[in-house]
Amino acid sequence: MASKKFLYVNRKAPHGSIYAQESLEVVLIGAAFEQDVTLAFVDDGVYQLMQNQDTGGIGAKNFAPTFRALGDYDVSQIYVERESLEMRGLSKEDLMPLTYEDEDDDWAEKDSIHVVSSDELADIIEQQDVILNF
Amino acid sequence: MKFGILINEGPYTHQASDSAYHFTEAALRAGHEVVRVFFYHDGVNNGTRLSVPPQDDRNISERWSALGQKYDLELILCVAAAQRRGLLDEDEAKRAGKDGSNMAPGFQISGLGQLIDAGIQADRLIVFGD
């Protein structure tokens, strides 16, 4: 099957609407189709990766642990926009650690999350074939 | 040009479905190919046949059905998103033990793989959302 570069742009908070949760479902299906998958988190979307999420108070499903499965699906390119983090008083340390095993480097465990500037993210967007905004 | 269309919002509340309709209709009229229209999130609500808007307003789901019939267009509702929101074809309704189905003519239920496939097949995948 032809392989394309798919980018998923996540712009919304994890809760308050279902976009984030249903977006993650598309990401996992896309990865199973053996497409090249990249994720970007911008605006309130950066909250999707926050550590220690607890949805008990709102009675909604806590799907955050599903992000940890991304490495098993060979999804290792996760970009978080620095400006979005800073605007919200957040840094990479506030995000859950996401890793993958690099088959080209003796399966060394590596960080999937890269904090990039808005300009760098624009370059990443430029390189994609298919862009889905959620 | 081959287009894939993704619609992420339901009818009337948001303009996304209207914009997608106008884009799709114009693309087809201009001789372009639309490989698939995929409805996701609340977008699946565009596929109900039970919507009864006022007579002086557009009927969004009927309009999609008519366009689908005219151009033999694939109109696909994501199965998981549709089940969550009560959009059922006859098979799904039976399977879930519900008393009726509500899918408009020309719409079909299928999986998210159809969205990925549209991204692969199309030259451009256009997302209509909020």
C-alpha cells in the first residue's frame, strides 16, 4: 500500500469536547495502516499530554493512558509547540513521558516528544502529505 | 484533482457541513473527482433522515443525499462515532436491539480505515471543522 506522511494537529483540550479522544482513535487506525504518522499539539491541545490526568470529577473517560501505546504503533514523532506551552505556564516536565524503541539504534528507548517553536512546526507541517485538524 | 472530504461538525450549529457541501458540489461540477466524503465526530449527524428543518431553510441531509445520488458519491459515517450518537442503519439497529434506523439514503456506515484510505487515495484531503 502507498505510504504517505500523515500529520494530526491537535488543538483542543482533552476534555470539554470529544475531539481529542476521537482524534486519538484516528491516529491509532492510521498507524495500523502503516502510514508515516506525526502528531502536533498546539493551543489548548498541549493539555492533552499533561501528566496525572484524573477525570473522576467529570465522569468522562480518561483516555490519556492510550497515548502511551503510541510507541508500540511506531508513532515516535510528537511535536509540542513551545509558544503554546509557555502561554499556559507549562513546560515539558508537565507532560507525560512518551517513548519509543528505536529499531535503528539497537531498540534504545527514546523520547517521542519534541518541543518545537512555531516556526519549526511550520516547517514540519510543510513536509506533510495529509493534514488532519482536530 | 482527486479530493477527499472530512466533515467534523453536525448540521446547522456549525457552518462546516454547508461549506463542505458547497466545496464538494463545486469540485464535482468542475469535473474533479471526490473519492469519499467522510463524516466524523458530530459530523455523523448529517446522515440522519429524520431531520425536519423549517420549509424556508435548507435541508442539509437531503442535500447530501441528492448530491450523492447525482454523482454516485461515497458518503461514509464513521461507525464508532455514529453508534455513540445514535446514527444507525438497519443492520446496526437490529444488532443493537434498537427500534428503528435513521440513516438517510446514500449514506453508509464504515470504519475509520475509510478516512485513512481517502487520505491515501486523494491528492488533497480537505477537513471541514470548527
